[in-house]
Amino acid sequence: MGDEPLCDAIVEVIVGTDTARAVWPLVLDTLDRAHPAVIVLNDDTAHTGKSDSLTVGKAVPYGTYNWFFPLGTIAVATARWGSQTRLQLSRGAVAWVNNADVVALAPGTPPPGGIVESVRLVPGPRSLVLRVPLPTHVPFKVEEEEKNLTLRLYGVASDVNWMQYGGTDPYVTRMSYAQPAADEVTLTLALAGPVWGYRTRWSGRDLLLEIRRPPVIDPRRPLAGRTIVIDPGHPPVGAHGPSGLWEPVATLAVAQQAKALLERAGATVLLTRTDSNPVDLFPRTRFAEEHDADVLVSIHANALPDGVNPFTNNGTSVYYFHPRSAALARALDRALVVELGVRDLGMGRGDYALVRNPWFPSALTEGMFMMIPEQEAMLASPEGRLRYARGVARGIEEFLRGMAR
């Protein structure tokens, strides 16, 4: 499961082992640097319920997602290439975004920038909020390590006289700020435990970074009291097996079995869909966030693009996006390989919409291949579906047990 396809035509030239791609027709514009074009990012599907109101930024045109700019972010546009606009975030950083998300502001609008002053951390029972007063809605990025969160602000300079902790919260061991470049500021929180989740939002001109506290897990019963959201992958679309089994039918059956197993172990389990009606991507992750899920797992059955032999490239694989979800992906992969007995294709970092929400650890499983007759038959059988479900349930349980330790 990925994101909506691009609408541009792509010209591809292959010479030997080298491949070059370009959008056709090719349109390349450089903008007047003496009079920078100041723009605001405005996702054109915002507030429809189908979009997360984020504009994705790529390091190269049409590349993988690297930044997630919220609605209202102000930046300077310096070039256009096809349906992509280049934003100059700072002197040393650029990001490419879709033209459709770019709205020009009035000529003479000053470029975003200014001073970052003192910040405050406010602890709460379930999360902590870092409040950062800013001159305007400047571009930013949240960078994650195992026990660190760093907020990188572009186009600003630091005048942080103090960082108020708001008490001696046990989850935060230290806060620090730095000026790695003349127009970039970083604010770092060192944590006593693992990063579990976070989210950002604007409150006036203040940027709020909300950091989720890890749940208290009983290592003897790691699923007890946990909220798990299971996403039966698709529809819309979905793969078909050789005899006609449709992926959404199989994934819903597996999800229902996994729900029963997890509930038996003490978890509260919610499914993102319970029938065959199509559900878009964003409403699925929004559903998990609204229910404060501790973990999200999306269940799929794999296929391969044309030209790839499925008989030599099949097996179990699991994908994640945020670093903290790697342990979940590893636990799921190990459990599924044991239960299903198919080749281990391993875990991987994948740019999938269902694993990009930062509020909880999440992973996407591709337990078996719809295109392989034997694996399709297993997915069609009650025993095969139960084995897939046991792998999902056991993987989640082992991940939580590891986090308890």
C-alpha cells in the first residue's frame, strides 16, 4: 500500500545498467533571487477528511518523503521543475514540494525568519508539550533517535536565554539548544526512556511539540491494558491471487483473528475497517491516533510489479518508517516467519502512509504472496489465516515485552 500515483508523464532512458528519468514535458524555471518568492503551503485537500494537511518535502524532485510541513508553513521558493517547487529552507537546506500545495503571497512579503527566544516544557499526565515562540510559521523538522528528539527550525537564529523544564519530570533528563548553522536552530530533548511518539501543531505563532509518554507495560502480561489498532490492508485496490482471492478479503479475515487473540491476552483492539467498503489511507491513521493507539499494525498480502519473478522473490517482509518502529518490525518479522514457514525477506524501512504517523510505533506486514498458488491457498484457508494472525499477535506481544524490559 502506497500513496496516490503522480499525474505527470515520466520519460525513462536506460543505457546498460544506468537509468535516467525526467518529467515530460520538462519545465525548469529559476526564480528571481533578488526578489524572493515567499509562499505559504496549503494542501488543497485540507479539511476534507482525506488529507493530513501536511505537505511532504523531498530532497530531490519526486523523491522519497523527508519533511512533513503542516498547513500554513511559510517559505521561500527558488525554482520549479515540472510539477515540483524548490523551497530554500535555509542557506544549506532545500526541499522539493508539489506545485499544487504552493500559494504565492503578495509581492514584497518578507522572507520567513527571525529570532527563537526562550522555550518552555509543560509536563502533563500522558504527554509533555514543548512550546516554542516563533516569529512566523517557519519550516521545521523533527529528528528522532532512540532516546532523543530534536526539533530543527529553519531560517531562524537563537536567542534562547533559558529553557524552562516546568519541574523535574522523570522522562526528560536534559534539554539543550544549538546553532549548527547561521540560520538553523536545534532544540533537543534527551529522554530517560525510548521515544514512543510525538506530534506537532501551531498555536498562534507558537510551535507545540507534544511528546508522548511510553505506556507502563507489565512484562508478564505485556498486552494487558494496551490499545492496539489493526489495519486490514485495502480496499481500494488490492492484489488478486491466481484463483481469484482478493487481498482485502484475506486481510480482513486475518485481522479479525488477530483481534480475538490479542483481546484474549488483555488488549483493547480496534480495526480500521470491518467490512469491504473502501477506506482511504489518512482516515486509517487518523482513526488510530484518535483512539490513542499504543501500536498500529497494517496487514497485507504481497504481489510484485511486472517483470519480477514472484517464484524467486517471495516470502515474508515487514516495513516501518520511524526509527522507534524498527523493533516492532523485527519482532513481527520473526514471529511471522516461524508461524508461516515461508522465506524470510526481512524487515525494511518503507515510505508507506500507514507507518508514517509519528504518534505510535507502527509496521506494515506482507506475510505471504497472493501470486504464489500455495500461499494464496494458505491465505484462503482458516488454518492459514489463523497462523498469520498468531504471527501478528505474537510479534506485537514480543515487542511490548521488550519495551517493558
